[in-house]
Amino acid sequence: MALSQVYQNREEVQSMLVNAIARDRKKMYKEGKQEGLKEGNRGGLKEKLRIARSLRARDMAIPDIAENSGLSEEAVQEIIQKL
């Protein structure tokens, strides 16, 4: 094998490795972002539920609880039934 072929193969291998690392990095970033969004949504829902329970404890009407918590009236009714 000629030295020029070895050098060319080495460059190809390096290029393949760089591409594989870039691909893996993008995949990990995307997965991390999706997990972060899920976590944020769970936290937001917990806060909405906390607000709804607090407002219900103050005898606020269901439509008002829904408006102030960002939950639907149906969701508020389900929460109240579970209390």
C-alpha cells in the first residue's frame, strides 16, 4: 500500500469519526431538549393543580378556578372529585 493511500484512508477515517461525533451530539442535544420540555410541562401542570386546589379551598367557583389556573373546567371538576 502506498503512503498516499494510507494518508487518504486516515483522512477518511477522521472525517467519518468527526461526522459520527457530530451526529451523536445532535441526537443527545435533541433528546436532552425533549426531556427538558417534558420536565417543564410536568412542573407547569403541578403548579396549575396547586393553584386550583388553593382556589377551591377558598370556595372559588369552578369557572373562576379554571380561568385563573389555566385548566379546563372538566379538569377542575376532576380535581375537586379527588379531594
